[in-house]
Amino acid sequence: MPKYLIQATYTADGLKGVLRDGGTGRRQAVERMAESVGGRVEQMYFAFGETDTYVVLDLPNNAASAAVGLTISATGAVRTKTTVLLTTEEIDDATRMEVAYRAPGA
């Protein structure tokens, strides 16, 4: 199943929810969300700095990932950035592909 990294930054309202629910409560909410689209949470971390949480999700496809991102962002309580994660084997497959490309100015 494809993996996605979601980096999330809470707004002031989002932080109020974290204070109320705690880290475990937020993890449970994220797990329910992932399961609702056929996925699962591999890991979730809270962090210091600009990004408040890092979540690694197994999701069925890009559409499920987009649905998750849209739903989270629509709350206004969290800003997210999603990164598609590739396995080393997927990179191996990519290196064996023939790509027709001409660099700009070449």
C-alpha cells in the first residue's frame, strides 16, 4: 500500500483541541480518519518547531490521500503538507525506465 508523510501545523484553534484531547486523543482521531478511507497510521510523532506533527500513513491511493488532505484542511484547524513516500524498490524500478526528455536549451 502506498505511504504518505503528512506534516501538520495546528492553528490556535487546533492547538486548543490538542490541549483538550491530548496527544493520544489526536492519534485516535487520525487512526479513525485513516481507517475510514481504507488506510492505517504507521506512525505519528509530535515535534518542536514549525511543524507540530509528522504522520506516516498507509493509504490505498492518491485519491484517498487527497480526500484526507482536503478534509483536514477544510477544518481550518490544521495546515498540512503531504509527501508521497517511495520505497527503494520503486526507485530501482524508476531507474530502469527509459525516459524521452530534452533539457531546456539543449
